[in-house]
Amino acid sequence: MQKFFAFIKQFVNFFRRHGDDDRSLMDKLRDKYRLVIMNDDTFEEVTSVKLTPLAVYIGLSSLIVGTAILVTMLIIWTPLKRYIPGYGDFTRDSEIAELTGKVASLENEIEAHRRYNDNIRKILTGDLADMSEESVKKQGQPENPADTMPKDIDRIPEDEKLRAAVATGTFTSDPKAAAAPLASLGREIPLEQLFFMPPVSGEVTAKFDLSKTHFGIDVSAPKNTAVKSAADGSVISAGYTVETGYSIAVQHPNNVVTIYKHNSVLLRREGDNVKAGEAIAIIGNSGENTSGPHIHFELWHKGRAVDPALYINFK
């Protein structure tokens, strides 16, 4: 390295000695010199290189320009730019904000799936203690389910009579027998003595079949048809899953649960009280396991799926 600096020093001294030379600058730059590398102990010539000032200038300039281009390319096309203070901060901040939003969305979806799975597990195992009417009252719901109805809606007298008849058990299609009061929670009532309203009226496209793990029936209906609650109760689950789309489950007295799947819109939320015949959703085609507008309706009694067609007329 010392010899190299000595060569540069000689190179500068050359220009000083020949500053007054009459030759042009280009001619001076083309003068040939020999750079000799010698053994300092034996003075033996190790190697030598022929150089011109012009070649040295071009070589140094090319090295500097090439290094600058290489560094620029590394900064633009590689993640090294992240380590440069002040470079790319806006892009990095937007990426962090986007990732944070996605993580929060995934956490909310996981929590919704967890709650939905817990409710379904309780339905299947019959563990409905936390879904009783008393637990709904403790959550701040009104004691009278009718209080959840909007006050500014004009009520039809015939509809009020039907609701009263269903609640008291005086309504029945058989004039010789009357159904047991659905709101009665003090004693166990056979499922055959309970009255259920059809959630929709239409054609049954798929029947109840336990062998195919089809725990309900599929009923087709026109688009935008209102899905009605089969009886008085409390909403225990309302949300979206990939397989069943927008689904809602209602807990009724006497350990009865009804489930409505593949809706397009849910009109009630978890914890809401509903009346028999009250619209709780809009029929749709949401979820993967569907092929057209219909409602998948399930009827569960004491944690066991039963055929809804045995207790409800859908036509």
C-alpha cells in the first residue's frame, strides 16, 4: 500500500514538473509509465505494470461509478433499504397497520367461531343450563318478551289473538285437543303436544336423514322470504360460518332448540327474545353447503335431533 501511495505521489510530481510543458494535456495523459513492485530485502523485481495517467483516471472513475450503481440497486431492489433511517418509513407503517388490522379481524373471527362451537356443543350434549330464560334475564333482557317489539308498529288484532293462543296453548289444528302451553317451564311436556309454526312455507328439497348426518330438512322458498321463529324463545347463537353461512339458533322452553341456516341476513342477535312467527332472518344462499335459496331447519329436543316434518307442516 505504501508503494501505491508512492506511485501516486510520483504521478502528482510529474504534473508539477511538466506543468510548463508545451504539449497538450491529452498527450501528457498518454505518457507511459511502469509501476515496478520489488522485494524490499533483495531488491528483486516481483512484477511490473505499464500504466498511463489516462488509464488510471478511467479505472478509478469506473470503479467509483460502478460502486455507486451497485449500492443504488441494492437499496432499491433489496430489503436493505429498511435499515436506512428515513427510507421507506411510510410504506412500512402502512404494512404494519394493514397486518395489525388483519390480526384483529382474525382474532374476532376466531372468537365468534369459538362461541358458535360452544353453543352447538351445548345443544348437542343437552347442556342448556346457561341458555335458560333466567340467564337471559340476568344479562339485562326484559322480563316480558313483548317489550322487545318496536312500539311504533301497528299490531294486527288477528295476529295478537294468534300469538295469545299459541302462548296459552289454546290454538290447535285439531278442535278436539289443545296444545300444551309452550311458555310453561314448570313441568316436562311431550314434544308431540307442543305447537310449532313453520319457519317458511315451501317445497321440502332434502329430508331428515341421520345416516347422511343431515340433521334437519331443506325447504326452498322465493328470494327475500322472511324466516320466522318456530316458537317463543331466546336467540342463543347468531353468526356466520364458511359451511352454513349466516345461521341463527333459538332456545325454546321444554329443552327445545331450533336452528336456521344459509340465511342472507340475520334480523336478531344473540340474547334477543323472539315470539312465535316473528321474522328472525331472510332466506338466502350463504355458505358453501348450499345450491340455491333455501332454509336448512333443524329441530333439537333434549340434545337429540328429531325430524321437523313430524311436527311441522311446511306446505
